[in-house]
Amino acid sequence: MKYDEFAISVSELNNYIKNKIDDDEYLNNVLIKGEISNFKNHYTGHMYFTLKDEKSLIKCICFKSYAQKLGFIPKDGMKVIVVGTVSVFERDGIYQIYVKAMEEDGLGDLYKKYQELKNKLEKQGFFDEENKMIIPRMPKIIGVLTSQTGSVIRDIINVSTRRNPNVYIRLLPVPVQGEGAAQKIAEGIEYMNKNKLADVLILARGGGSLEDLWPFNEEIVAHSIFNSEIPIISAVGHETDFTIADFVADLRAPTPSAAAELAVPDIYEVKSKITSCQDRLRNSLIKKVEVMSLRYAKVMSSAVFKEPLRKINDNYINLDKYIKQLESLIKTKQDKQKNKYIELVAKLDTLSPLKTLYRGYTITEKDGKIIKSKNELKSGEKINIRFSDGKQEAKIV
């Protein structure tokens, strides 16, 4: 018996199930409450997320036309009430809720714990910029704390070695989700610090729900990151995922690959910059030498270097000129003073008493004093009479 005559295709089965569900009036308009997880706000405007409770979950999609009417922005951990239709996505054979409306129904327990710890650590200064270390520009050893398997470590290795083949990647495998993961992550950070095993650490894992990323929201991990003496780059989840570890770390990367780019400089770009700097320095030196050569040529072509004694000889000529001028001034001054002297001597000679004596007059002296009156003389006294040609002693009778 040939069964293929009665077999149906997968598409036909999915279509049959879809029609069955679509025919159920109850499933066409359901009102359901739960907690949002794995929320993704697609660039097209559509929203994809999972709605869960303590025991199970269901996938949901809210198309752009309905998402634009929401009065809030959904987040992981948020409790909501949704109105929608349950239907089958035939291609993948999964059923999901096509959300038409949604409103908040409070925050989930995990999200509340997340906000409480975030506020507590923020007040204690765990997120302050002044407490963050600078990522080294040229690290030799990159320490990575993540799962030993999976795409995260492969992406980090590929990006790091592509940017700098000489960099050394030191992996310390740690669990990145589940019970006890936070303790292991904290111990891994402390171990890398204690043994100084890296220049910079990358704390990484792929994306996931709030529950999956929860180890990175534990206080023990926040304290180990804050107390680390090795700079830490946090690369947990996707670009839209933010954990406590992201806020405490010295630098946050949107993805593990981006963390590798931030930690490892592109050696080829560095070499290019060095070459560029060398070229600029070489050109600057060449220009400097050219300028100095022109200055040297100008100096050597000056008269001072061509005829070094010329300046001295010119000064000698000027000196002789000044000496002659000085001699002329001195002679003129002397002649003027001589003429004035002769003039004064002539005037003095005119007033000299000797001139009077030449004309026949005499001067009578007694005891060295000139006698001006006869009453000054007595009989018998001796006097001197001065003539123009000498003295003669006489006696008064």
C-alpha cells in the first residue's frame, strides 16, 4: 500500500491548523495578561516580544499601525494586558498573538529588583564617571569572561586578531546565565585581577531575555566590576539591552564585536598614522633645512662676511674724522681763550700802577705800606720811594 497517495504537505497541515484556529471566535479576540520578555522594537516599527507567566509563554507581534497607538514604550519585565488575535504563522508553524491593543499592568518582579538595585548603586556612586578607568590604548593581553562555546568568543577573537594579529586573547570561561552564574562571574573578575592576567577585560554574552541576562544585574557582579583594578568593557546582550554591569563598567559596548573593536586598536590604522606622522616630520625637517640654508646663504653673502675688515676700516676713518674735528674744536677754543687773555692783560696793564711810575710818578712806602698823606710821616722816619726802575731809601727831616 502506497501511503504517499494520502500524505499531505507541511504547508497544508499548517494551513489546516491555521484555519481551525481562525474559525474559533474565542481566539479571534482574546484578553490576556502577562509579563513582557525578549522585547524587540524592529526598525520597521513592528514590535516582537514574548508574553509569559510563571508556567508558560507565548510569542506576540504588534504591527506598526497598532504600535503607534500605544501610550507607552513596552520593556522587558513589564506586566501588561493585551487584546489580540491568536493565529498561526504558516511558514514557521508557530502560533502567536497578533496584538491590537496593550496597556500597562504594573512592572514584573525582576524589573522591580533591577530598578531598585540600579537606584541603590547610582546613589553610592557606582556609575560616576570619575570612578571609571581609561581603557589602555595599546593593550597586549585582552581578558575575556564569557561562555567557552558560542559565537561571542569567536566574534571577539575574529575581530581582535583582524585588527591586531599580535594581541593575545586570554579566555576565562564562566557561565553567563542560570543559577550561580553571577557568583562565577564575580570570582572570574577577582581571579583575573589577583593574578594580573590582562591589560583590559571584556565581560560579554549574547542577547536574551531579562531572565537570561539577570546574572549581570546581580549586586555581587556590580561590586566585582567596581573594585576591579583592570579596566572592564561590558558587552552584554544587544544594543538595546542595558544591564547593571553596563552602568558600572568603565566602558559599555553595544555588542561583543564592538567591545573587541574598542579594546583592540587597528594596528594597520596605527601604522598608517605613524607613517603619516613620519612623513609630516620629514617634510617639516626638509622645509626647516631649506629655510636655514637660505638664511645661511643670505648671511654668507652679506658684506660683513665677504669683507670682514671693511667695517673696522670704516670705523677707523670715522675715528680719524672725529679726532680731527675734536682737534679743530680744541684749537678754536684755545685761540679764542688766548685772544681773550691778551685782551684782559692789556686792560690790566693799562690799569697797572707801574705805568704811572714810568710817567715820572713815585710811590712812598713805610714799613711795606703805601703813604697817602704827609701826616702819616714824622721827622727822622725812614721811608722807601719806589721808582719805575727800582726803590730808593730816604729819611724824613
